Amino acid sequence: MKSLKFFFLLCFWVIFQGCNAPESKESTSVSSLLLYNGKIWTGSKAMPKASWVYIENDKIKDLGNGDNYPSADKKIDLKGRLTLPGFNDSHVHFAQAGALLLGINLLDVNDDELLVERIKKTTQRLPKGSWITRGDWGAYEAWNAGSEGGDTKKAAWQPHISLIDDITPEHPVLITKYDRSEGLANSLALDYLGIEADDGILKGEILAEALKQVPESSFERKLAEAKRGLAECAKWGVTTVQDMSPLDRVDIYQYLKDRDSLITRINFSPSRLSEIGNMVAKRWVINWGDNPSPSGDDWISFGTLKSHIDGIMGGRTARFFEPYNDNSVEKRFWRGGWREFSQDMPEFKRLLMEADEEGIQLRVHAIGDEANSILLDILDTLDAVNGTRDRRFRLVHAQVIAEKDFARFGGKNIIAEVQPYHVTDDMRWMEERIGHERCRGAYAFKTLEDAGCKLAFGSDWPGTNASYYPINPLYGLYAAVTRQTIGGMPESGWFPEQRIALESAIRAYTKGSAFATFEEDIKGTLAPGMLADLAVLDTDLFETEPSAWLNANFDYTVVGGKVVYSREE
């Protein structure tokens, strides 16, 4: 009996010990990655340069120089290539970008042959029955892409239904001109819409109503668009995007994350002040304290809300102290009634105050010098009414600043959420709009930097209905360092005194963007404990002329310790 009792006690002890024993090596195994034999620019003051970086799971474990590096599950020989922190794009419209990449881009289309070619390729990408919409044809007829201005053209080309009907028997088409003044529909779309148009051209209210009737994209198409957009980010070394898409895209991101398929980190920002209550209910607010941070997690984070105070330069709807040089009648027009509160300044200010009081970080689109000045006034009011704190108030675009306002940036941690490629593209028509003297305060990155403003670089990908802005951050670095068109003009740069150093530009595209979202403790530099997000280039930016950057490639992109893009595979 005693022996039986002893047997049961022994079994119990074995089981108990098994439950409390350390997990097996298989269940506790660490996934490690070593990148070695490289030229690593860390962005960190503690160790500015390294030749190897060692990663465990999703974080950087160690960095160093020389051959004394740890062993790892996987190794990548950098072969002397430049490695940088992963780029953090502070301003993208991800849903639009995915739709454009999977759909159709007609910005540079000004003739029959190219239209037919683009339509054919789009039908090959999209399943039968999918709508082909937008496109924005003719954008570069008025001002050539890569132009420095002075060569304005008048749009003359006119598409016709006969060009597209035979090649789109299973895809409804309703594409639009860049200024939305007209659209072109095929017979399938006209039948669906119940509209008669012999030439397929729709204008005015008919076009506006037709666009409203286009069916919403399916979840499957939105998912496919997101995957295409993520692949584009990975290709160009972008490891985080700060997105302002429709709210339904959050479900897409979560779907991908749950399936370990989200390969770019997302900082999501609703773009309507009417979302304040929704954000508070979801707790999409900044976690304030000694070390403020966004809500969410390392992959999908929240806490910022976007709004608008004015319009855009191209449509003369940006707000300036003085009239536009080329059109005084449309002086100080707002963006229009389709933007909430755009003409109700008291309500606009009240809602900004409410959002700030609820713990939401604010980012506000501001183009004109008067618009930016008003926002600086509002920031002063927020400090006075809701109390001073490290808000990191974000001036989106901060495109033209009045000379008197530059001094107001000092000591406030104001974020200039700017897109340097705008310089390269917008100089086509900037001086025509506001004249040479006011352009001295346009895209004034060096003056903003010297004034103590925090620069957070981004792309504005995929751009506007008049321009395509690439996600490739090398275009942004090129613009910030040279202030030239992609053709290298003007030779000395457009207002060359506003050029900034390459290291400053890289910091603005990495640590600066991380700082803008209160994530500088986990992103933006390569150092132990930081998220293992990095990019490997085939070109040494520090040893080559900026013109060479436009043709450079990324050989590897690593996010969370995983290689999400390899040009060599």
C-alpha cells in the first residue's frame, strides 16, 4: 500500500514539475538576424556609425564595428552598402495610393495612344466587373512634369468613348480630367448610370451625380489595393506610414496584422473634426504623461486628428495676406463647402479646443501665409486655455510662412509636417501664383530648422489630382538637399539658401517623423532596444551626387526584424 501511495506521489511530483519547468528550446527559440560588413548610419549620438547590427525578434539587440559580432539564425552580408533607419513617411493617403497603383494613373496622358495603353493594362490588373475610375488625365499639359516654370501650356486634347469601348467590354469606366471639369465614360458605365452621351463625355452636375453612383469597392478590392500599397512601401525602404485614409481602412490593416501580413507600420489619423467623439470613444488619443505615446500598438497606432484651415495653391484656395499675383478676384477663397467648417472660423477653433482638451494631437493642413499665422495664434490660445504641454502641434505642409512668423516657432516643439518633393514639383507654377518675393517663405526648410521647428518629412503620396508624388524617400531627400527639379534645374537651386544638409534631411525623414507621433523612443534611430526597422541601399548617398539618388534602389527593407523586401530575391 505504501509503495502504491509513493507511486502516486511520484507521478504527481513529475506532473507538477513538468507544469513549472522551463519551456523547451523550441518554444523559447529566439529569431535573430545579423547584418554585417556594411556602412550603417544609425542616427544615434551614442554610436553614429557601425558596420554590423544584431537583431533579436523585433528589436535591435546590439551594434558594433569590426568583425567581433554575434552569431545569428540568419545573416546578410551588406558588402559595404549604406544602411539607414527605416524611413517614416509623415504624410500619406494610403487608400488613394493603393487604388491608384492597382487602378489607373492618367496624370501624364495627353493623347489617344497613351490612354488606350493605360486602359488596356488596367483591365489586365483588375477582375472582370471592376470599375475603372478617376485617373486625372491631362495634369501635365498645363505645366510639364519636371519643369521649373515659365512653359505653361493650354490643354487641348480631348478623349472619346470610341477609344475605350472596344477594349473595356467587361469593365465599366468613368475616368476624369485632373481638374474634375469633365469625365469620360464607356458604354457599360453609361448603361449602369442611365445616361446618354454619344461621345462619352460628362460634365458639370451630370458628372458629379455620376461619380456618386459608382459602387463602393468591395472588401477584397480594398485588401488587394492595400497589399499593393504595402509592397510599394517596402520596395522604397519605408517602414512606417502616417496615414489619413477613410476609417474603414483600419479594418483592412487589422485584418492583415492578424494574419502576419502587415509589413509596414501604420500611424492612423482620421481627417475630419467630426470624428472627435468617435476617437474619444475608441480611446484613439495620446497617452499623456512624463513620456507621451500614441494609443494602439507598435504596428497600428492612433492619437492624431487632421483638419484643414485653407485650400491649395493650384486652385487659388490657400489663404494669403495678399492677393494672388495671377488672380486677385479669387483672393482668400476657402477650400469650399465640401470641407467641414472651412468657412466657420469660430466653430473651427471651438472644435480644435475640444479635441485638444480630450487629449488628441492636432495636425492641420495650412498652405498660405495667413493660414499658417492663424494656426500659430490658435496654438497660443490652446496653451492659454488648456494649459501648456508638449503638444507637438503639426502644421501640415507649412507651405508658405510670413517672415514675421518664423520667430514664433522657437521652443514650442511645433512640427512642420512638410513634403520636400513639393519643391521639385511646385516650382512649375509657384512664382506665377504668388510672385518671387513671397516664394522666399515657401518650403523654407532651413529657416524653419534654424528657428527651432521640428521637421517631419513625408511624401503626400500619391499626390493631388495635378501631380503624382512618389513614396520613394530619395526623391524627398534630393529635393531638400538640392531644391532642383528632377532635371537638375535651376543649377544653383530654387532659393538655394533653404537647402539643408543630407544628414538633417535623413533625420527629418526618420527620427523627425517618429518625434511627430511621440514614438522617437522606439523608432527613427538604430540603437539597442529600438524596433528593428531599417533600409539597405545600393548607393552611398554620402559619397555620390544627389542626381544619382534618383536612380538608386533599396536592396533590403527590414521591419520588426523581418526582411519584407529583397531586391536580390
